[in-house]
Amino acid sequence: MNKLKSPEKLFGGRHFDREIIIVCVRWYLRYKLSFRDLVE
């Protein structure tokens, strides 16, 4: 019944390293960045 996948299955075959993907997702969820925010 465990629906969580192992990290190897989640990140297998990806172009970037696992640590880079995790940091990018963390920043994406933490900071509201839009094009408008970047222009200001």
C-alpha cells in the first residue's frame, strides 16, 4: 500500500543530479518568482 517511490526510481534517467533537482524544487516552492517579479 506504500505509494512512495524510492529515490532511485524517482530520479533515474534524469539529466541533472538529484541534489540540483531537489534544490530547484525547494526554491520553486519557497519563493514566488514570476517574470514580473524579476523585472521589478
